[in-house]
Amino acid sequence: MNRIKAFIPNFITLMNLFSGCLAIYFSLAKGDLETASWMIVIAGVFDLFDGLIARLLGAQSNIGADLDSLSDVVSFGVAPSFLLFQYIMMRGGESCFFWALPSFVIALFAAYRLAKFNNDTRQTTSFIGLPVPACALFWIGIVSILPSLSDYLTTVTLVIPIYFLLLLTGWAMVAEIPLLSFKIHFPIASREDRRKAFLGLFLVLLGIIFGRLWGWGGVSAVILCYFIGSMVMRDKQDR
């Protein structure tokens, strides 16, 4: 029975990894960036529930934590990198190969952030730096709005703000900035868990509203609100 309990969250984590692999496949083999984006979102759902299920079953383990990080590197580091890489290649052709290579900055910083996370005891109940799944969702939104800018910018001028955002999100992932965490322990009894649940539902509602207004671009807006809002709230708590 204990082995089955331990396997359930690990299986969910593997579905996260599988979804990330499918995202890479749809980006590269099919050039279907919309489906690839959905695969990353589905990976995020699995990533959310593997931790919740592990805590509910009391099946948390070092293997599960390592497996989660390995899966996250693929789903939220490599997959969004290929999403951006493929968009630039589809827009500019083979001549833009070297212009597209910086896309993998996402994967590099994601890997470093996850290695740091695994060895940082301060992040058991909170986050320090932008979580990797949040960064991936941010880039899904950015890639979705890039076609609307293509009529106004050449490929070369388009990659300049992209490079800036790559450096900004890379820095945000590894920066020593405390951010709000939504790691909830069941049953929800403490004031802190209730606050996390409320804020999580608020961000979901905000995502639905922004999504109706701006499509995938609304997701980027929500991540930006989360990042700025976290810093503001942490600053108030420190005073």
C-alpha cells in the first residue's frame, strides 16, 4: 500500500514530464505553437497536483522532489525555450538561427533555479525568485502576442525586446526576492493557508478576465501582477 501511495504523486509528475515532451514535439515537428502552449499548461496542472496529492497522502520523498525538478526543467524550461525558438525560426527562416539561440536562456536559468530550489531550505513554504512554471506561462503569453507585432517590426528589431525579457525573466528566477507561495496544507485550517487559497483563487479569476480580454497575453499580465504584488506585500510585511 505504501508503494502505491508513493507511486501516485510520482506518476502525476511523470505526466508533467510527458506533457512537456509533447510540447516540444508540437513546437518542432508540427510547428503548432498553440497546441504546444496547451501542453505546457497541462504540464502545469500536473505540477500543481503532484505536490498536493503527495501532501494529502503523506507520500513526500526525496525521489519525488528530484523527479519533480527534472520534469520541470523539461516542461517549463526546455519546452518554452523551443516555443520561442520555433516562433523566431518560423518567422525569419533559417537565416535567423543564431538570432533564435538566446531562446534557450529560459532553459538555462530554469535549470539553475531548480537546482538552487532543491538545496534551499528557505523555500519549503515560500518562494525566493520567480517559480519556473510561472516563467513558462509568462513566455506562452509573450509568444502569443508576437505575431501581432510582426507587421510593425522586422525580425531583428523584434528580438531586441525579446532578449531584454529573456534576461529579465532569467534574473527574476534566480534573484533573492521572496515571493508568495501557494503551497497549501490540507485540511485548510491555518490563517496562512486560507490566505494562500484566497490569493490563488483571485489570480485564477484574474487570469480568466485577462484571458477573455487578451487571450494568452492575459496570462503574462497575471504573472506580472503576481510578481509585482508579491514584492509589494512582502515589503509591507517587512515594515
